[in-house]
Amino acid sequence: MIYALDTNTISYILNGNAPLAERLDSVIQSGSKVFIPLIVYYEVRRGLLAKNATSKMNAFLKLCTRLDIDGLTIADMNMAATIYAENKQKGRLIEDTDLLIAAQCVTHGYVLVTHNIKHFEGIKNLEFEDWINA
């Protein structure tokens, strides 16, 4: 199993959610791969810089040394365009950052770990788990 962490999941970890951090450790120890999508890296880093949250930035950078950071591909962009078109035709618009994260997960078969289920509901072939309400 390959997991991708959403921005809110990382925020919970940085805010000291011990059960979530333990779940992450357990998943890694089980041999599953966990990574941070490049878009999520950007979202977390910009937020921490804007708040001048030095200690959380250090914790985030330490987390980044434990996990891979995965960039976007042309296939991800093509999937994002397809998801956008399908959802626009249904009258449902998705924020670009969420759209790109979802597209990357769908393209590569990653399971998105997020607490923001409503942001991602209705995206075909997207698997997600909420480790906060697990």
C-alpha cells in the first residue's frame, strides 16, 4: 500500500496529534510507503513561513527526511484536467491544489490520507482514508 498525506494530516501531526503520529509510524514500520505530494509540501511550507512558525517548520523538515516527496508528472496533469472537466460538468468545482493532489493519487494508485473527506468525495477512482476518525 502506498499512502499520500494531505495537508491537514500533516497539520495534525505538527500540532501534536499523538495517535496520528503513532499510526504513521505503524504504517511505515509495516513496510508501506508514505509520501508527501509536492503540492502538499508547498501548502505546508507556505503556511508555516507565513506564520513564522519556526519550531513547526523544524518538525516538518524532520518529517520530510523520513518520507519521500513526490512531484507531479504529465500523466498527473492529464488526470487533473479530466477530473476537473468531469466535476465541472456536474457543477462541482474543486480547488486546484486539491485537484492536483487527487489526480496524483488516482494516476499512481496512492491512498490519500485526509480528514477533509468532503473536498475529495465524488472523484472517481480516488481511494482515501481518514486516520483522524479511524
